[in-house]
Amino acid sequence: MTVINTNTSSLIAKNAIGQNERAMSQAMTRLSTGSRINSARDDAAGLAISERMSSQISGLKMAARNANDAITLLQTADGATKEISSMLGRMRELAVQAASGTYTSTDRTALDLEFGALMTEIDRVAANTEWNGSAILAGASSLESAAETVNSKDIQIGADATQTMNLSLKSWRTKVAVDSNMTTAAGANRDGLDSATVFVVDFGALTNGQTVTIAGLTVTSGSSNTTNAQLAAAFASLADGADGTANDSSNVTAASGALTGFTTSAVANTDQITFTAVAAGTAHTVTGDGTHVTTGGSGGVANNSAFSSGVLFYGTTPTRIDITSIDNSGQAITELDAAINGAAAERAKLGSYMSRLQHASDNLTNVATNTAASRSQIADADYASETTELARTQIISQASTAMLAQANQVKQTVLALLK
């Protein structure tokens, strides 16, 4: 059928030109940007996958930086602890010298001057060694306690929130290595522990429906129906400075004040709770019933400093060990041996942390590299393929334009029928 209103051949050529131009434009865009996916319509699923991979890669790279930062922190700590270990060694030399009977008390007093100065310097180094503003060797600054004497840091070494590594750095402050029971520099009454007040309250022995105050925290029963277990729940598992409101049962109408100077354990059998002082010598008060304290007195808190079982200070009013006598010098040698061993163990732990972090960093870099390679297969343009596509579309563009011109020319033959 010969028609002129609808030039089908021309329309087909025109559509082919439009489709080819889109393909050619896409190939040129990919070659210009180097990316296979330049908009969501290029590959919707691929875009989502590549974006998720990009997020993971950036997280992995930052985690590797975190690991390397932690290594430099530990290197800073190791450098300082090396000096502390050297000073401990020199103090031991002085103690060995002072223990000899060839020296007079005046000589030992002179030796003790350097001994004390080194002790002061150890504490100064521990207090002032910082990394990025954080005192990394300080931990607790004075008496050993039930509270942590450890500087704990969680290092993010993965792209996800739960992928962390804990660095536990003990305190190198000298007064943390204390034995409150030791009464002389020669070691009298030494047990290697710092005393802390510990007592147990048996809430099962209490009368229902009363007010109980323990170490500054008061809990008042709402009615005579309040059980001993509900009273106990108001105190259970509280830290120093915490109130009992969050742990109140529905029948306990009031909880005022805060637990002061103590931490508690969870409720044990027969409604018993252990109260432990957070510092040596902390006093406690209990009111409400005279029969509820089943046990009490002083308990021992193990030395948790970097100096292990070595005692550098003694007495309830901490006094440093000295080498002013032969007996004192002999005890100082014993304490310094333990302190040197503890310091060496702590430094070995720093080294193990650094080794682990280095492997973690290397692995993170490896994972990031391979994830980037996987993303490249999805998101990056294949230049060999795209240049071939560009050449194809350019040829087709020329051919389709020529065919459109031919399609329009063919219709001119209709004029011959009108002559």
C-alpha cells in the first residue's frame, strides 16, 4: 500500500536513532567517568550492592587506622614502662648496696635519697605519660580498691559495631602497690593485700514492712506486705554512688540517698547481699534491724597494679618502702623483685597487644582490598567493552541517519503518480 501520511520506514529509522543515541550516550558517560553505574537506572541492584560495599570498605580502612593508632599508643606506653623498669632495676641495686653491713646508717640515708627520688619519678612518669590527651598509665592514682585500677580501652578494629578489642592497661602509679596491713618497711604484718571493709546483710532476718538504711541508701517499705526479697532487690548489684530507685519493687514506695563508698553483689541464697568498700578503710552504717549483719570486718583486695604482688607503699597512711636499715633493704629487695617481675609481665602484655593489633591491621587492609576488587567488578567500567560499544553505536548512528534520509526520499516517488 502506497501512503504518504504515515512514513513507517522513517519512523522505524527514527526510533532506531533514538535508541542508538541512548546507548552511545551511556557508553560515552561510562568512558568519561570510569564508572559502569552512574545513576540508579543504570543498575538499581548493582548500585545498592556497590554502595553497601563502599561503606564497608571505608569502615575497614578506618578500622585499620584505629588499629595502627592503638599500636602507637601501646608503643608510647612501652617506651615509658621501659624507663620505669630501668628505674626499678636501679632501685634494686641501691637496695642490694644498702643491705651490706659495710655501710653506715648515714650511707644508707644517702642511698635512700636516690631510692626515694626514683620512686617519685616512677610515679610522675606513670601519671604524666599521655597519648592524645589520655593518661594511659595512670589508672587508679592511690590505694588499691575493689574498683578497677585498670585503664580499659575498647579499640574499634572492624567495620561493624561489635568488632572491638579491649586493651587493659594496669595502673603504674606507685601508691596503688600498697599493703595497708604492713606496718613497717621491714615487712611486719605483710600479706600483700589492701584491706577493705566487707560485710554481708541477710535480708531474710529482717522484719517485713520497715525502713532500712545501708551506707547512705535508705529504702522504705510501702506496706507490711513488702517482702525481704523486694527490699534486697533495691540494694542488689548497685555500684558506688547509685540509688536504689531503678531496682525498687512495686511495693517499695521510697528510695532516697545513694550507696556511698560500697558496691554490692547480686542477691545470694537466703536473701544475702555482700557489701564491699571501694577504698580501704571505708566506714559503713546500717540501721533498721540489729540482727541483719551476719558477717563483717575487713576483707583483702588483691593488688591489681602493674607491680603485681610487689609492695611499694605500706600502712593505712601510705608510706613508701625505704632502705635506711639492713632489714628494710632486705625487704625492699624482695618487694622490688616482685615489682620487676610484675612490670615485665605487664610489658609482655603490651607486646602481645601490639602483635595482635598488627595482624588485625594487616587483615583489615587485606579485606578492604578484596572488597574493593569485588566492588570494582560491579561498579567500574570495562574500557575494552565500552570502547567497542561506542564504536558500534557510532557506526549504527551513521547508518540509521542514512536510512532515515532514504526513507524520506522514497516517498518522493509518490509525486510521479500525480503527474
